Amino acid sequence: MAEGDAGSDQKQNEEIEAMAAIYGEEWCVIDDCAKIFCIRISDDIDDPKWTLCLQMMLPNEYSGTAPLIYQLNAPWLKGLECADVSNSLEEIYIQNIGESILYLWVEKIRDVLIQTSQTTEPGPDVKKKTEEEEVECEDDLILACQPEGSVKALDFDISETRTEVEIEELPPIDHGIPITDQRSTFQAHLSPVVCPKQVKMVPSKLYENKKIASATHNISAYRIYCEDKQTFLQDCEDYGETAILNVKNVMVVVSRWYGGILLGPDRFKHINNCARNILVEMNYTNSPEESSKVLGKNKKRMNINT
């Protein structure tokens, strides 16, 4: 078992190194410890007209028995276009189970962007944008799912089995410790949620605070587990913090106040760190250090049993 784990880690590391070598500055490490990466893909590197940001988290079992957890971010990617891209990626995964697929995914997305540029009017990336404008576009859409279909987009019209009291009650909201970098400040807010109406109520309550309402961006993500359907209802409209992908019945909003200095990829790290910190503080998940310890103990137990 230990040899298999070591082989899986080595295979992942080799794939990550290859991606960094192939794509250079396009490839971004968001959280090396948690194996979270991001790549901005465009139809033309020199003159991009259509771009898409692919963010992915590599589970320990990838690429053997577990698929990638991924997010697609683009201001134009909606509805059928989003579903088509997602289905194409999942087909690649199914056809190559046990194999490295990051390169195949990136080039498939690039093919889609090239086809789009040839058949559609120029996209939003024709205009030169500041980092803040780019981030706002990235905030427009997130798709985070696994091929098994265990995650579904949240439809605010769905009926829930919760009582009216539960649905109408505003859940408590906790606020995390701010992170400041180059005069930009990030702060997370967390609330337990069990239904779509509460997901609407939490931001409304937060925006009653003038400081939060005036933030450059308020980035939200939520995950609700439906016991009767054995599925998750998950945010599909904002830039979701990757830290929330493994929790349930919780909503996190990260407020960002831009300080005038471009942060580059560090802004993604701060967003995820803010979300993770408050999730750890409120006991929704373990810290990276604790998770590593638990993983190590589990490996030892498996070695003893084998």
C-alpha cells in the first residue's frame, strides 16, 4: 500500500512538473501542499480573444481511482457552453482512467476556444483589462464537479423538505481574521446553511454592513448536502473557494478590498487561505497540517493491516 501511495505521488509530481515546463507563466500554483493549481487558457497566446481559467485540485487517489476536482471560470461560459465543455472533459477522464489527463484537458479547452473564436464574435478579452477587471470576470462563473454526478448546480426554485421555520431563519454569521498584502485586504465570513433561501439571506445581511458592501469583490461559495437525494447543492455562479469543496452545509463569503497594487496569482492564495482558516476555526475541516497527520496515521494503519 505504501509503495502504491509513493508511486501515485511520484506520478502526480511528474505530471505537475511537466505542466509547469510546458505552459510556463500560464501555469499557477495556488496551494502546493493541497495540490491546487490554476491555468489560464486562451485561443491565441499572442492575441487572446477568448480565455478560460481552469482551476483544479488533485486528490491523493488521482489518477488511479479518483477524478480531478475542477472549476471552470470565464465570463462568457454559461448554460449549454458550460455543459458542453464539462462533458468533454469528463469524457476524456472516462476514456483515460488511471492515466494523466491534465495536458489533454488543457488542450481540449484550447481547441474549444479556437473553434469559438472562428465562429463567434470576439470575446471579452479583446479589451485590455486591469487585474481588477479580470478578477471580476473570473468571478462570474464556477463549475466544480466530479464525473460521478455527485454535485449539482443549485436551483433556487427547487423544493426542500426543511420546515418553514428552518427556511426563514437567518443563520448566524462569523467573521474571520483579515489577511492584508500590499494594502489589499481579504476577510472571510462563514454561515451554516441548509437551504437555498438561507443562501440568499446571508449576503443580504452582510451587505447591511457598509464596509462589506463597499468591498471591491464579495466572493461566495456554498455547499449543501441533501440527505434524501444523496447529492450536493453547490454554488455555480461565483468564484468558489477551493477550500469549501470538501465540506457541507456551509457558506463562505470572502470580501476583498483592493489596495491599488497588483497581486497577481497571490490573490487566489489569499482567497483560499481566508476561506480555509475560518473553516478550520469553526471546525468544518482540519488544517493542512492536521490533515497530513491524519493521512499519515491512516497509511500506518493500512500498512499494519496488509
